[in-house]
Amino acid sequence: MKMLIGFEVHQQLNTDRKMYCDSPTNYQDVPPNTNVCPICTGMPGSKPMPPNERAVNAAIEIALLFGCRVITDELIYIQRKHYDYPDLPSGYQRTSLPIGINGELQGVRIREVHMEEDPGQYDPTLGTVDYNRSGVPLVEIVTEPDMHSPEEARKFLRQLVRVLEYSGKVRPEAGGAMRTDTNISLEGGGRVEVKNINSVKGAYRAIKFEIIRQKSKLERGESVTRETRAFLESQKITVSMRVKELEEDYRYIPDPDIFPLIIDKARVEAIRASMVEPPYLREQRLVKQYGIESTAASVIVSERELADLFEAVAKEIDPKLAATWFRTKLKKVLNYMKLRAADVKFTPEHIVDLLQMVDDCEITPEQGELILRQLVKHPNDPRKILQELGLDRIKPEELRAAINGVVSANPDAVRDYQAGREEALHFLAGKVMKLTHGRADARKIIELLRTKIMGEK
Amino acid sequence: MGEVTKAKLEAIRNLDLSAVENIQRALENLSKLNPRINAFIGPNPDAIAQAEAIDKKLNRGEQVGKLAGLAIGIKSNINVKGLRATCASKTLEDYVSTYDAEVIKRILNEDGIIIGMTNMDEFACGSSGETSAFGATDNPAASGYIPGGSSSGSAAATSAGISDLCLGSDTGGSIRNPASHCGVVGVKPTYGLVPRQGLIDLAMSLDQIGPFAPDVYGAALLLEVIGGFNPNECVMLDVREVSYVDKLKEDLRGMRIGTSQKFRELTDPRIMKIIDSAIEKLQDLGAEIINVELPHLEKGLPSYYLIMSVEFFSATRKFDGRKYGKRIEDVCGDEVLRRILRGRYISRKEYRGKYYQRALQVRTIIREELMAALKKVDVIVGPTVPKLPHKLGTSLTPMEMYAYDYLTIPANLAGVCGGVIKAGELGGIPVGLQVQGKVLGDGEMLRVLHAYEVNA
């Protein structure tokens, strides 16, 4: 069955000040209603201050990252969108006309990028409103309905979040700061909009639920009416909010208290010149520039800081070796320790030294991984870590002694191997490794064991 | 004529009159006259203390501000920290301002003393001063008649001599109309000259705060204090220096003054007679009188009432009953409700093209027309209100009430300045001459008013 899926994604911009006043934006760190002023609480008579320039620049950069055409030398009106809700101090939300239009990401067309302001936070149980969040700048990204399965939608949304994180212009606590609405329509049914989704996972679940719901309705011969539904995260279902006939009329008017924005070309070009390279372009470039596999490149660009680290390392050492290490060992260690690349403290030089040691067969890859683990915890010169861990390469006589010991302590296994059972040799090698605390190269152990048992050939 | 404010300032500065004496006298007048004229809603309990502080400065020979010791009344839609900005509505009857409007900061900075909050038409919706939830205001210059509106209390307080100066706000004539009926000087400045931060909205694209004074000098002085750029709001003109007082002259040589036949078509002939002789006077003072075309002038009225209602609907959404106790639609008077409902109706998505957009188009036509006329001349003079004020309590239809605004609305739609001075009386009722100036032609406009005042 043919289906069309689109998104409207809202994300907070990480400016220090709110959109139309000087109140700080760290609303989560302070007691309720302390980051407020007459403007963001909509006190009678208060007027907005001129729009936060940094927020506008951030929105321009995000529009560029999604390949949008930024609207230049035209009036971009800030509109009032009227609706009645306790968290909205003035009874309307300010929302700009598009800053950028006609972009694209992963084959999905981006219809527009515009700016909004966050409302306060209403607690229906207590009946209280905290205006600390009121007026925090938001960017909204609207896609065309170009996705055709929940999996495709999830993949796109992940990529979109990655681009936003990459920009460094959105609030880092992406989980709470991202809000998305999604629209889903099946062939033969009306378009259904689902609101109140707070994560990529939530979006996936909401879409899956909707498809099943709409499909079974259509199969029963019922019609799917055009409506707005809300996603209930806890129950993983959607419920009807309002049908089309009752759709709210927001009575948009240009806000008479704000001059429309005019973005000149020079401003856009200045932002373009200094903006971050989006991950999808960076992935392509890494493959081309360093001759690495695209699977590795894709992992490397998953975090901006990881990719930065890679590029610093790849300048000093074989990029292919580095790519393999980044894709497998480093990513594994970070995942295991639940760390992001942005959190690590070691330097590119540390990694370069470590890989050089592996490349020179000074240490084994296994030892390298042990050092890497330590490097993440306590950044230091890899050689020092090697010594601290007692991992410096074993002396030949020590290794030979260990082999002799293992061979004489395990006569059964030796006999098995002599009888042609190859796995017995691996068993013995494991014993040697344990005895030597992994300081010897596995291939060397195997070789020595074989010689010892079968005699020189 | 025209020396009242200057004389008062000099007396205070020369220690012939203390600020405390001036404020006490104002407050005595207030308590004596207010029961009859109802110009004030709430006096400022701190006024005497503020006056004492200024006297101290004066007695020590310290530098004092331009408004030192003057008693100033503030329209109840302007925030003064600690006082009630009720907008003369039950909606905000318990709202105590938490901050000073930018104009208030500037007045206090120049040592002006706020003696209280003045009465007004509810949310500035009215042209008669009768829609206040705190009762109508009487006209001190013509008792029993309306004082005009919506800045009814500020005009009446100035006319009765309770306050030395007052602030009002003008969206479609709300300063000029009551100034005309009460026989005082009232100025609507160029849109964007005076900060609106702290002014409770009627219609944001039209509202402008301005002064009332017994003389042109007072109005020019107060405008000088409150005017000029404020970085903390968006819609302002980039004007850093404002000075008007030193540009007031006694003659009008070299000035080109326009007037229009259109005014005559719309105005009571008895009023026009007074205006005609005022224009002759201006000619005597050296001005060249030039006829200008304003063919669409009267179309400003319907355009205004649509645009204003949409903006007012938007502005009043915050009065939803959650923060201020009362939902506006539940407690407001008929005229406020009429405007909210009209705004709600015509801002509907399906009607945008039909009403709001067309009203904006008409606004553009009126603006271009007025701008074109003001290219040919320095100012345009004519009547302020096309008809005489009615007796308090007379029942008028909304259209009859709106008809007071024909001649004042175009200046708001175009964003130009306009000032009013008494030109004569008809049966004891003052009639005001309106002088409209270019964008930021406030100085020229004041100069014409002043020359007329000195020579009338």
C-alpha cells in the first residue's frame, strides 16, 4: 500500500538569550519563573525587543545545511499565530515566514525552515505555568511527504537530528529539546497529523501505529478522515485531537511590533563561508579524500567530534588503518563506556602514537585496544600506559618458558593436537595468553606452540 | 498666552515655588475637582515624597531635570511601576504595574512628578470618554459635554489645571480629539518617534504616546523628554537627538501651509468658520497657504476600524482570565466587545482577502495621498473634529460615534504627526485647529502651533 510520510521538526537553538528579550535561556537549571521579564511573560504593554541576531544566524545556517535557498533581500514577516493555551502568555506565538526554502536531505525535500519562539511549560496537574522556557528561540524544519515507510522515516529523522547536532546551533540535550509532528497518509485515506512526538523512537512508533490503524480502517471499508491526533508516549498509541472541520484558525497577522527581517546576501555568504560541513557531505569527502570505505566513513561522521578527531589523525598516519580503528575499536570503546566523542579528553597525537605502535608491530592490536580503553579513561602517552599496564612486549625467553610450562601441564591437549585436532592448539594458546597477560602476539604463540609440539620441520 | 509651563518651571527653579507646594496644590485641586470631572482614576501616593527629593536637590543648588517639579498625569494605559494601569476596564482593575514604561523612565529621569493615573475610554476604545468602567469624564471647558476621547482624563486634567502636563495615547485621534474639545494643546507625534514599551495596546501599528499641555511650550518640552530612539523595542525610527523647545518661533515666514477642500465637505460649517479664520491668521504671520488634494480622506475611517479591530483582537488575547483574574470578554463594555468580535470575525482565514487585506490596501492609498500632499507643503492645517461634542449621556450609534474620527485617523494611518490648539469657541465649546506635519516634522508642526498661540 502506498504511503506518504512527512515531518515538522522543532528544535531549540542554543543561544544564551531569548528570541525577543534579554532573559537567559537555561530554563532547566533555575527555579521556575526566574528567567523571566515583562516581555517573555507578556505583561500588559510589553513589546518585543529586536529579534536575537544569533538566533537568526543559526536559523540561516541550519537552512543552508539542509541545502535550502535562503530568502534574501525580501521582507520576512514575523507573524502572530493565535491560540488559547495556558503556556502562551500573550495568546499568540511568534512565528516567522520561511528563512529558507526548497532544501533536500537524503532524497527528502525540505519545504522550509523558519523560526518560532517556545511557549512556557504548563503543568496540568498542578495548574501552574513556568515561563522560564517562554521565548526560547526555535527552528522548525518542514519536509515534503517524501518518506514511504516507517523505517525510511526513522532513518531520515536520525540523519536530520545528526545534521542539527552537527551544526552546533541547537541545544545539545536533543532528546528533550526536539519535538516533531508527523503527517501520514495512506492511498485512499485522508492526511493525519500526529503531534506530541519527542524522539526518533517515538516518531517510529507513532507512524507504525498509525499505519496499522489506518490500514485496518481502509480494509474494513471505512474512511480515514483528515484529522490531528496526539501521540501518547507511555501507551505508544495515537488519539484524536480534532477533525478537520474543527481545525483551529490561527488568524495569522504580521506582528505590528516587529519590523520584518531582511537578510542580505552578504550575511548569508559570511555564514556559508564559516559554517560546519554537514555530515552527509563530509562522509562523501572522507571516502574520496582518504580512500576509506564508506561504511567506515559513515560511522566516523556520526559525531562531529569523532570526524574531527579522525581527520586530525588521518593527516599523520595511514588513513585506512585509522578508519578501521575508528570504525571498530574506538567506536566500540566509546559505546561500551557510554561516551560521546565530544567527551573524550585525549589528543589526536595520542591516537597517532598508538596506531604507529600497532603499525610497527611494537604491540599487538589486542594490546592496542587495552591501551585505548585506558586512554579514554585517563589520557596519557600510550607508551606510558603500555608500561603502567605491564603490557610492554614480552621477552622471548619469558614467552618460551610460558609455552614450555603450558605444554607440560596439559599433556591431554598436546596429544589431541598431535592426533590432528586443531582446536586443541587454540586451547593451549589461550592458556599461554592468560599466563602472559596478553603481552604476546597470538600468531607468535601459535607458531611457537606448533614448533614446540610437532618439532621443527 | 503660552507662558504657563515656562513660568511654572522658572518659579520652581528659582525657589519661588517649591516642588512640594506645586504637587500639594495639584493634589488639592484633584481632590476638589475630581468628584465632578472624574479625570483621575488613582492618585500617586508617592508624589509628595518625590517632590521632596526634588526640592532637596534644588535647595542644594544641584542640577535638576527639564521637568523638575511639574505635576504630570498619566493615561491609565501606560505602565507606572506600583500604580494601577487599569485601562479603565474591569479586566485590569486589579493590575498593578510591575515595571515603568520607557516614557515614564524618561519623565522620572527629568524630575517630572507623576501625580496619578487618568481616566480614559476603556482600553482607549471610544471618542467621548464615556466608555470607562470608572465612569465618564466631564469636560471642564464646557461642563455637561463630553471631553472627547479616548484620552479623556488627561485632556480634562490639563484643561482644569489639575496637572501641569499629561501623557495620552493616540491611535485614531485619542489625543487630538479631546484636546480639541477641552481647549488644550495635544500632540500625536510621528509614529516611531516615542517609545511604546509599556503602553498597553489598542492597535500596535497606530498607537503613539504624546503630550497634553496648557501651552505649546509644555507640549514641546514633554515631547522632547519622551521622544527618541529606544534600543529595547523594534518599531522605532532612528532618532537620537530631539529638540523642539528652542525651535519655537513667533512667525511663519517662508512656511508653506496646506489645507484641503475635503475638510469643508466633512465638517460642520460653524466649525469651519473658526478654522478659516485661524488659517487667515497663519497667512498673516507670513505663511503661504496652498490647497492640497486629499480625495480619499474619508475612506480612512472604515479602513481604520478594520485594521484597529484586528490588532486589538490580537492584543487582547492575553487577557484570557488566567493571569489577571478576569477574561476580557466577560467583563468589558460594549464598545470593547464590539471591537474584539469585529476583529475576531474579519481576521478569519476565509475573510482575510475580503476585509483585512483590503483595509491595508486602503491604508496604503491614504498614506501615499497624505505623503504626496506633505511633499508640496510643510504642514497641513484644518479642523480636528468634524462636529461638536455631544452632551454627556446622549445615546449615539457606533457609526455616529466613529464619525468624530474622520479627520484625525489619516495621520495615524500614514504615521505622520499631528497637533491641536484651541482656535475658538462655539457656544462656549472649544474648537481645535489641527496641524499635521511630515514624518519627523514634529518640530515644524510645533512651530506652527506656537506661532498661532502667541499671535491669536
